[in-house]
Amino acid sequence: MNVTAIKIDNGVNVEALLGARAALTEAPAAAHFKWRATCDWVRGTHSRTTVEGFYGLGAEQSRGKSFRYDADHPEVFASEDKGATPVEFVLAALASCLTAGIAAVAQNRNIQLRSVKATLEGGMDLQGILGIDSDVRNGFDGIKVVFKIDADATRDEIRALVAQSQRRSAVFDIVTNPTNVAVEVA
Amino acid sequence: MAGARRIGRVTGTVDAVVVGAGHSGLAMSRALAAHGVEHVVLERGEIANAWRHERWDSLRLLTPNWQSRLPGYRYSGADPDGYMTAAEVVDFIDGYARFVGAPVRTGTTVTKLRAVDSGYVVETDRGAWRCRAAVLASGAHGVPVVPDAAARLPASVRTLRYNEYRNPSELDWGRVLVVGSSASGLQLADEIRRSGRKVTIAVGEHIRMPRLYRGRDIQWWLDAVGILDERYDEVDDIVRARRVPSPQLVGSPERRTLDLNALTEKGVNIVGRLVGVDGNRLQFSGSLANHCAMADLKLNRMLERIDRWVDEHRVGDLVSAPERLAPTRVEAAPRLVHDVAKEPIATVIFATGLRPDYSWLELPAVDAKGRLRHDGGVVEPGLYALGLNFMRRRKSSYMHGAEDDVHDLCEHLVHHLHATKSSTTTADGSRARVGR
């Protein structure tokens, strides 16, 4: 990290992030965000989730566009396979959160990234969700993430990037720690 | 402790009041006396009170005896490489108090500190003191910090704060969960495991260190390389640096290294942070592997820095060869849930740190999280802190860290007194009755 002359660019505006951090330290109320999604059943196990606005910085925030995600189950579950399974969305969320973190931390540490590829695998014993064995949990019995990173850095610097990104990751926290979930019928 | 006396009775007026007669309060007293600043040192209990009453039996300092030094005073015993027991620390600080001749008022609990026009009023259970400057030297370790989950533990489990723990024989015979992975957490897990009890330790962020490196105490290296002297205004993120837990060290006669691998070898069960309690189920974080990986990486960066220093100073011949510790062993699938209905836990000990207690400060000097706002120990001109984590330097919370901080802050304090000279005190400090 002795780079001064070479311009490091991972496409992350670190100054803006550090500025936001400083601003939110002074105004903690603005740091309270609410992320939202709506989901409509389509048919069978097929559903469509829409993500649009969110709340943050003390106000409703509109993106001016929406994102849609189809979820379904594969044909081996006698479904029509119209989209990734919900648990694969969890892998996608974890991978993209850690990857974004790696880019931001690398930028902050003056490390130029050339490529980052994450490969994820979540193990699951279906005896849980099928109610065959009550000692088996429904969710993953473990998740394995392998990062392949090409960057101007030593192997230990890259490992430190990956470690720091886990430390600051929302999805890593959501997956590794319990969360209260309130499900109601409106 | 609260006396029935009415507050507001002014016991005395001095230039400065020092709150706390531990090593840093006494060191400040010596410096103030040298500058002719009239002062008192108010102590809720006895000199070195926390070391007398709030430490477990086997505790020794994490720093070697040769490093036990205070301004004008140092260890002169026969075992410079050893580590003081708590009783020896009490003797050492008592000796320092006699050496300094500090004007200590023991058994005097400060109940309030508030600003008045000409400085401060320090109210105690034995009357109030007026002063123009005050020094908060009541220690970084006032009240235990305990995770939220503590309140939801099943009633069958006995809970202990680690300042309440004394030795394993006071514990029920049954599994003990130690929460916390700094020096204290590891030491308690190790000692309780040696007593034959089953032990689980919940591990979060931690600092791993070998006791000896290249044949010398790790504290010698931290000192020599300059790590301990790094200043608060030089590091990237001081807020984060101040939160770093104490390194996993133990002061033992055999100078052994105490890390998670050592605990694993003794059969201690290692799990992630305690993050939740759901009825009888204690839930641990799945982040254990990352916390261990971070500590290993950080350790290796420190050892590399030491090795570079050895090379730059061409002293490789005087010390043994570089070495690296084996990576921390983490089970492939560490336990995430411990159901006490199926496998009882007799005692949970929270070794999750202590924080200073500022509930008696009637000043807007504490942030929303109860932390003192200060710039290198200067809360405001006239009000100073001592002994806090990384307060001015990385060594600020260590005994040997007091000297430089006291020097800097005493200078600031004296300058403040001169700048705000009042009629109650002569500039040459002729009313001072302390010092020798």
C-alpha cells in the first residue's frame, strides 16, 4: 500500500462513503434505513418480488425504477423452474454483499482489483423442510464461499480484504446471527 | 456508600482535584506537586482499590516487571521478567503513594462533578471541593459491559460479571460458559478448565499474541518497535483503535502463550459470539472463523513489523529466528446453539469488558453511548482524563503509559491555571502543601 502515483480505481467513491459515515455519526437518526420488498404469488411455487423505494436519511427515497425477481423451485420439486429458488437468492445476496464490500475496502486500502469471483455453496438436508426428521433444520447446514481475486496485493492483504468485508457485511451478519422476524396477516 | 451529609458544604478549595488514587492519579499528583499546584486526590476506597477488591485471585499483570514503572519510580526486585500478582501491584502502587506523598483522601466517593464560573465543584459523600481544574483518574474499568442476551438467560443459569469472579472453587460443579475472548476471557476459561469443569468460550473479535517472540517478551517488542508509542492523532481510525480488546496474554511464571489453540488442546469448546437467547437455547454467531482469521492476519502483520525492525536495526544475531504461530484451529462446523435443557450450563461468566462510569459527571462531556468526549485526554481546558484505552498513546491504559500522558496533560493543566489565574491561588503555588 505504498501507492501514491498510480490512480487506484475500483469504481468506488470512497470519499463519498467516508463523508456519509462522518455525516451519519453526527446525525444518527438519518442512519435509520428501512429496506422494502413486495412479493406477489404467480402460480404454484412461482412468485415475483418487486423492489422499489426505501426509507433513509430521514425521508422516503425513490429510485424512479423498480427491480423484479422471479423465484420458483426446480423441476425435481415438480415445479416449473421460472426462477432461482429463494435459498439461491440468499446465496446471491451474501455473495453480492461481500463482493461490494471487497471493492470498497480495496479502494480504501489503495488496492487495485482486476477480477473478483465468488463461488458459493449452501448445504441443505431436505429431511428438514419435508418434516421427515425434526432434528434437522430447514435452512442451510452451512455455507461455503470461495473468493478468487486478482489484485495488486499480497495474498495476506487479499485475505485481509475478504475478512474486513465480512466484518462490515449486512448480509453476512443477517446470515450468521439471529434476527427477529414478525410475520402478520394484514 | 452515599453519606447522609448534605452536599454543598465546601470542605476546601484547591487548584486541582484528582479523582482516583490508582497509579495514574498518583502520577498526576506527583506532577502537580512538582509544578506547585495545590490539589487533593479523592479515592472512593483505598489506594489501588480495584486491584484490592475487584480482581480474581490468580490475576497477574500482562506486562513484565521491568515495564512496571511510574514517573520517578520503577520495579527494582529480583525478577524483572516476571509478572506481578494483584497483591504485588497493590504493594507497588502503595509504595508509589508513599514515594509521592500524595494528598490522598481515602474513603471519599465522588458523587457529582459540575462546572461553575471559576472552575468545578466536586461533590463527595464527605463534602464538596471547589477547584479550577479536575483530573478524572478513576480508571478505564468501572462498570461491566454485558451483552443484551445476558438479561434473557434462563433462570437455571448463574450469571457472574468477571469482576465478581474470584476462583473456580466458588463455582458450581457444571459446565461454565465464558463470554469474551480478551485476556480475561481466555484466562478464566483456562483456569476453570484446569479445575476439571467443562468449559465453553464464546469468541468475538480478539487480539492474538504470543507471550514470547524471538526469545523476548512481546511487550518488549511492542515497546522497542514503537507500537506502544503510537499517538491517538496518528492512527487512521481512533474510535476503532480505542475499542480494540486487550490482547490475549497471561502473566505466568513459566511465560506461556495462552491462545485459543491452547484452550482447544485442553478440551475447551470454542464457539462464536453469544448473540441470542431463545428460551433454553443459547445462540452463537456463525462468524467465528472470520474472527479467528482476522486475528491471525493481524498477528502476522505485527510479527512482520517486528521482523522488519530487527532487519533494519541489524540485531538479528542477538535474537532467535523469526517464527509464526499455527493458524487458529476452528472446527469445520462450530456449534451455533447450546440447549441448556439438554446439556445444562451451571454458570455464565461475562468477561466482555468494563467501561468507565461517568454517571456522576454533570457536564455535557459524555456521548450517547456513555463515552467521554475528549481530545487526547483533554475534555475541555481544565478537565482531563487519564488511563483510558489509547487515550493519547496506544500505551495509555498501561501502568508504564501514565508517564508521558501525565507529562502532557499536567502541562496543559498548569497552562490553563495560569491563563485563568484567579484570586484564590497565588501564581507561584505557595499554598501548595504537597510534594517533597
